[in-house]
Amino acid sequence: MQVKINGKPEEIQSGTVLDLLNAKKIEPQMVAVEVNDKVLERDDLATTHLHEGDQVEFLFYMGGGR
């Protein structure tokens, strides 16, 4: 199925947001996830299923600065 991840079309296996994070080797605690303009709670990552055409945004936490 095709979804957009951070604005780029990508072919993925169907499943949950957590499945997608695991497939991309992204630690769930290091990213905020938005699906179709809705920020997901961490508890919802394993129960939110992705569908054809969904738009997913990964917002990574960055450290640093002064």
C-alpha cells in the first residue's frame, strides 16, 4: 500500500504505526508521529492502523544548543 511519509510517497506493508516504526528501525520514544494531521499519543502507536493514502509525519526530537 502507498502512504506519504514526511511528504514522500512510499510503498509499505499494511499494519500499525508501531509496525512502520519498527520496520524503519525508529525508536518510538525518539519521535512524535502525526497521521493525517493528528498527533498520536504513544499508547496509540500499536493500535493505529495505516490505510492507503495516509499521510504520516515523523517529528524527531533533537538535543543540543545552549
